[in-house]
Amino acid sequence: MNDTSLKIEQKTKELMRGKTPEDRLKMGCSMFSFSKTIIQSSLQGANNIHPSELKKKLFLRLYGKEMNESNRKKITAYFSSLK
């Protein structure tokens, strides 16, 4: 889906090209951090989830589909061992 007008899209690209690589990296890191915060809030909800369980769920949400079952199990087992 693309609901951005061509004029606005071009202006956005122009502004991004004007930023230094360091500034673009900082923006990306900030967006990722904010995204993690939102995901953690949605996973935790009103429940008081143990931090290791929250890390496991966050990992699965972010990276679970990106790797094979064997590696996914090893990593989630590590988070479970943190309890």
C-alpha cells in the first residue's frame, strides 16, 4: 500500500539524502527501540510477565520466522533458562 503523494515522497527522500550516515543510523536505531517498546507493551498487556518470558516472546515476534526451528528452540531455551 502506498498512500503517499509523489511530491511528499520526493521531499522525504531529499531530506533523508541530506542527513549524514550517522544521523540515518541513529534514526534507524531509535525507530527500532521504539518498535521494541510497543511490541513489549502489547506482549505484556496487563499481565506481570517475568522478564525472561518477555524477552523470549519479543525474540519470537521479531525473529521467530527468520530462522529454522532448531535454532529458534535453542534460543528460546536460553531465555527460559534465565528464570
